Amino acid sequence: MSILTKDEAQALLKKVLSYSKADECEVNLTGNDSANIRYARNSVSTSAKVSSSQLVVSSAYGKKLGVATINEFDDASLEKVVRRSEELAQLAPENPEYVLFLGPQNYAGSATYVPATAAITPRLRSDLVAASLQVARDAKAVAAGFLEDNTGYSAMANSKGLFAYNTSTNTNFSITVRTEDGRGSGYATRGYNDVTKLDTRKATQIATDKALKSAEAKAIEPGKYTVILEPAAVAVLLERIFFGLDARQADEGRSFLSKAGGTTRLGEKMVDERVNIYSDPLHPELPTSTWSGDGRPQEKVSWIEKGVIKNFSYSRYWAEKKGVKAVPGPDGAIMEGGTKSLEELIAGTKKGVLVTRLWYIRDVDPQSLLLTGLTRDGTFYIENGKIQYPIKNFRFNESPIIMLNNLEELGKVERTVSVESNVNYLLPPIKVRDFTFSSLSDAV
Amino acid sequence: MKRRDFIHLAGMGSGAMALPFSAFAHEVEIGQLLTPLLDTSQKKQLADIALNTAKSLGASYTDVRIGRYLNQFVTTREKKVQGVTNTESFGVGIRVIANGTWGFAASNSVTPDGIKKTTERAVAIAKANSKFQREPVKLAGTPSYGEVSWKTPIVKNGFEVPVKEKIELLLNANAKAMENGASFVNSLIFLVNEQKYFASSEGSYIDQDVHRTWPNFQVNVVDRQSGQFKTRSAFSAPVGMGYEYLDGKAGDKIKAPGDIILYNKSYDIVEDAAMAAQQAKQFIAGKSVEPGKYDLVLEPSHLWLTIHESVGHPTELDRVLGYEANYAGTSFLTMDKWQSKNFKFGSDIVNFVADKTQPGSLGSVGYDDEGVKCKSWELIKDGVLVNYQAIRDQIGMLGQKESHGCCYSQSWSDVQFQRMANVSLQAGKKSLTPEQLISNVEKGIYIVKDGSFSIDQQRYNFQFGGVLFFEIKNGKIAGMLKDVAYQANTQEFWNSCTEICDERDYRLSGAFNDGKGQPSQSNAVSHGSATARFNGVNVINTGRTIL
């Protein structure tokens, strides 16, 4: 089965629901066509094309839920998967946290599907990779990169009359260029719904420039520095906040959003007042689905406004228990920025460090959201508004909450990709003071 | 990575436990899981269609993997069952060499027609990519094994144990944790069964049945008044065993320094949950560490992760060569260091062996995913780098003729590539117990169980936390510490290893979900060691206040 249209998906889901004998039944359907090319040492190493479809049926008797899935779509298989989910529901223990399925919802139309990406040809993929390889070869440098594109749809329906459908496309590209002697390394990453926006040549040129310029790195002392983080570096730090907005964790006292005395930080100013973070499924530069996996509408939500924690995300169970609106967690996030380019941020910096990318980010202490990780693929010393020389990589230990309290300046927002989660965001480069580098690394 | 998969299971922060699902896994009922879908003669017939099709299209080499991958997760929190999930993924992956270039395609249509089409696609991809190829792929030879089979030597198949029994065990453990002062507890049992059939154009037809088991929990203690919270994760290990790992035999319990109980080849989850709550309370009240140099005494349930990151990964030849440069990174163990035959990776007592056959380990199989019979080999001998981990298309670059047999794919739908074998620190040769080792340490920290971890992309600079930290003063345990992490350079660290306990203290631990590759794939791998001492390591204090 390839990508189904809205009408085809609705007809299939109606048929599945017609087999149901349970108190409630809900059906989720997804399908994907994806392809990738991976290269290293200036040659293609692997390449694959994979198609898949999946149907998930959830049946409930009272508070007993059974879930079964299938990837065959003939009538007999569809009826079989419904029966199987009902049998599992009868065997399951009651879940006191079970919440009845949602009724019909209103969803805005989404802009996640771009026909040009869905129509990508093997030739275009190969041209995009060839363009990238050419830049590295011309510079006598060594490229390792990854290009992937995905076209997919998802649909859901339930016995209460809810129906939702979305189709989306995406392409992610990342490139590491190293000098032949291995002493310099540079990186760039791009993500778009629309493949025509992807310029692999330009991204590879940036990575190549960074590789060539980073080759004679000097060691400077670890310590607290004013730091300019490019958006790819900002993404891996801030997404730990985005992933940690769950109300229940905070209410239970086991989150950086919990507080002494048994309360939470909801409604409190926690970071610099220039920090505004929200999610918006209709943002033209970062469109996402207008509904979440359990059928809740995804709407524009402000998470941090003028430094104040404005909203938590809720499971439907926890929202019902707390008597609040069940706001789903963000699907991609947007941080408001300023008007300055990266170059202008550098020009306004007396002494500081420019960070291209951060790597191997891990929680050290969930209480303070202290994270550790390292700089990578282009770290430079700035003095008197100019990049002076490349420096050796650092390990950092820093909390993004503390970092956002030490904010100096925000640059112009751009779309970027987290190397840790692969999620796309709209983020500015940011300049912060007193960023804690705790040791040196010999890695290039 | 997505090493996120790995952290979700192994690091597990303080949040709810996240479960890894392979992209094509779907849920099925248990009865169906126990019936094979196809017998080996049917699989052979299907595989031969791929082998013949690829040959007729000009492929010089083909391998076919028909795989059925089963998982079961039972997840609970406090008194509630959160989920019972069975997933199954069935399909075929076909890899060919045409025009000297790899091509791979996969499909869940395991029919003669589906296999033929998938093979055609794999050959077409190889031919299309050959225009980028600079050097043709050269495969090291491997014997043709004919029709052979291998099974994990399990005593009890976890998939046959009633779900009710697993739920009762987990809820019992949760109750013990709560009785002993836990604020919250999440627990799970995670079972894996890979039913893998491999066939190659070189005449091997290999049928394997691989089992892995992992019970785990997180106990949280929250002090609402001060706003502090701490987590104590289970002292279990993920294992290449059946459900017998949960028998918790008395002979497998170890009384360790600090009045704690550790486990060897079987695990008592109920007892450990009770201990976990008590220890998490002590942990909250622990003394915040004074940063500085300490002699570290690292217990095997902790040291495995340091071995994994600082020894396992840098000795992977594909990383050394640059194939992972865009993602997992390269390696400081460059070929010149190996060629010199005198690169001092560690002190004289440091010996590392890579092994794909060790009983009970996660990496143990009969044959790897490109039809090579598995074995063990030395990586570091008397502190010196002597070899890497390499597979058929790269081993020739070392001037070696035989693959190490460490090629793996997480699923039929992903292409196989070099993955880490079990890499283990060999036990010390002189008689030494952890108690004797600690009695000689003046100023040190005894660290139990893996915690936070991070290392650079060439594996020089690392930082590790842990779960429990005990201060050692003048040869004696002097109470619990908190806010501890150590930072070191790999080579300096392993050269500071001055003592390793003997064989009696040797145990395995490991990870279900080590991430590598783009798109990222998971690999399960174990690492063994005995308790070891490292002198003068830099310890930092990780305590911070955010308001």
C-alpha cells in the first residue's frame, strides 16, 4: 500500500470500525515512503529505500484496553486484527488511568506536505549528493554525509466519530567535512519540508570552510566564557526543556520545574525576560501536524513568555485529574530571536567563543537540568569582534535554564535540526555569558 | 545517535520509561508469537529466489536475511499496570554487490514475487551508486557452512511465561519499594527474540534463535519540603539469557562493600527494589562531594559503560577509517598507533578481549549477520593496542584475512554493518577481593552502577556519573556521597589502572540499545570486568541551584 488520500484512508478506517464489538474502538493508520543515501571518505557507503504501512487497533471494554497491529490490509486481516485487540482487552487488567476516547474534533488544515518532496526522484537524490561530494573533493577535503527524505501520511478514526488525517514530507541533510590530515573538521545540517529549499552545495561549502579554518587549533584554558552558539548547538540544549514540560512530572516533584514545598514553577519567571518559546503547527517555516497521536488538536501554545513558564503539557488523564485543559506537548518548537546575523553577533563580541555544534549531550542532574557534552566541528576564539583562531574542543557542564538566565543577545531565527533527536526547530543563534567549559578535549 | 534510544533505557533520567520500538514492529498476541511462521525449508526456497535473481542481474555477491523479531514489554508504576505489549516484525533484507558496490533493499512482502522485486531493487541501487564508487568492495573469504543452526542456550523462554506472572513479580517489587520509602517506582520486563535466517551466494544457510532479557526499575525518592529528588535504578543487567535470569538464586547474590547486595547470573528484583528505596533515601542525605583528585574503585555494574565508550567504540575499525565521521565520530586509535605495536593504551595489567561467544552475554551468537562464525580475539594485550573490530569488507585493510564476525543489523529492514562485540576487561591474575582492594585506598570513591555518560567523537575526553557513590577514607567506606562525576582522558585513565580484582569478582553488564549509523540502529552488547582501581582521577561536583 502506498500513500493513501484522505478519502481512501477514511473509507478503510470506517471498514475497520464496522468490525468492532467493543465498548469503544479507535484505529490509527500510518504509511511512509523513505529513502536515504549515506556517504563517507568521499564515496557512497550505503543507500536504501523502504516503504511501510501500519494499522493499530485499540479496543476497550470498560477500563480494559487491548491493542493489536497489522500490516496486511485485506478484509480478513482487518477483521482479524479487530478481534485480536478485543481478545487482548478482555485479558488485560483494568487500568485506573484509562480515559474514554475523544469525540469529533475540529482541526485546522496543515502545510506539512510539499508535492516537490513527494516527487523526489533517485536522480535528484544522487545529484544532491554529487553536488556535496564535489565541493569536498575540490577542496581536497574528506566528506561524510547523510541525506534522507520521507513522504508519509497518518489517519485516525474512532467509534465516537472522530476522524483525522494528515500528510507530510520532510528532508534532512547533514554533512561533516574533514581535512585530509584529520586536523580540521566542519559541520552543517539542514531540514525542510520542501526539498527545493535544500542546497547541499552551500551547506557543504560552509562545512568545508569550517574544516579548513579549524585545522590549527590552539588550546585555551577551560573556564567560564561568553559563548555564541549557532542554532544547531542551541537546539540540543533547549530541546531538553521542550521534552521536560510534562505537568505530572513537575507535580510529582521530580522535574526541574518542581519546587521546594511541593509546588511547581508554573507562572513563575525562570529565565531572562527576552526568552519567548512557543509551538505553532501553522507556522509557515515549521509546519507540523494539527493533531496529536491521540486525536487532540495541536494549537499554538506559548510555553515560555517573557521568561515566565506559561504552560505545561498534560496527558488526558492528568488534565482530567487536575481539572485543566489537556494541552499536548509541542511538536517542534520556536524561539523568538532578534535581527542580527551570526556575523553581527560576532562583530559585537569583545571576547568569546563561537560554537558550531554540541555533541553527546547527556543529563547529569535532572533536578537542575545540568547537561554535559562537547563542542565539535568548528570552535573558534573571538576577540574584538573578529574570529581570531580555531581552538581545541571543550567539554561543558551547563544547565540550559542557567544559560537562559545569562542571556546577552539573540540573533535571527533559522530552521535547524537537532543532531540528538532529529527534530526540526526554529531557533536563533544566541550569545550567553559565563557558559561553563570544564575541560579540554583532544578530539577533532 | 539516536543514542537517545540508549539513554532512554540505560540512563532513563527521572521521567517515565520510554520504550524502543523498531520502525516496523507491530503488536501481536502471545499465542501467535510461539508458532514459527515458516520452516527452514520454506525459508531456504525463498532465499534461493533472491540468490538466483541477483546472480542473473549480474550481482557478484548476495546475502538474504529473513527475520522475525519479537519483543514483549510489561510496564508498571506503583500499583498500576501501564502496558502489556507484544510486537512482531517480519520481513526480508537483501544485500548485494554489483559493479563492486553495495546495494540493499528490504520488504515485508516475504513471497516469491516480493523477494524477486526486492532483489531487483537492491541490484538497481548498487548499480546506480557505483558511479560514486572509487574502490570496489573487497570481501574477506569465509567458509561455506551449508545448513547450520544456533540457539541462545536458555532454560526458560520468557515469551512462554504467563503475563500474569510477570505482572505479579513487578507489582510485588513496586510494593516493596513503596514500603521502604519510595515516592514513585516504574518497573518493566523487556524480552527480545530474534529468529534470523541467513543465506548467502557463498552457500551458507544459517538459522538462529536469539534471546535477550532485561528486568529494570527506577525508584524515585522525593523530598517535597526541600524539593530534592534522587533516583536509584535496578542493579540488574540486560542479559543474553532466558527468564531464568529472574530466579534470584542465593548463590548469585554478592555482599559488596557499603553493605549493598549485587547480582551475578540471576537477579532478585523484589529484594533489590526494597534496597533501592532505602539507598535512595540515604543518597538524598549524602554529603556533596569535594571536587579534586581521588582514587576510584569502580564496580563491574559501573565500569562496563566506561569500557563500552572508551574501549569498545574507539577500537571499531569503521570509525577509525572515517565511515562514522558524520555521526558517531571517528577514533583516536588511528592505524599508525596499531602499526607501531607499542601504543600504550593502558597499564601492563590492562587486557581487553572482544568476544561474540561468551555465554550469557548480549552479543553472543553462533554466526554474525554476514555469515561469519563467531569467535573471540584480543584488542589490548598487556596494555598495548594489538587489534581492532572489523568485518568482511574492511578486515583486509588490516592485512588480516578473516573477518572478526561482528556484523549486525537490528532488523530485516536495516542494512547490516560493523557493530561492537562484547569487549571485556580481563580479571586480575593475583588473588584480590574488592574489600582487600578498598582497604589499601587512602582517599577514594567506590562507584556502583552506571549513570550519566558522555564522551567526545574521537573518544579522548569522557565524563561519567554513577548511581551510588561511597567515600573511601583510609581504607574504609565512610558514607554516601552525591553530586559526583569523574572526567578523564581515555589513555591516561587506563594507564592509571593499578589493580584489578580476580576472576571471582568478574561479572557482565551491558546495554540493550547502543546506537550507531545513519539511520541509527541499536545493538545489544555486554562488557565484563572485575572491580578495578584507577589512581588520581579528576572528580567534579555536579550540584547546581537553578533559582
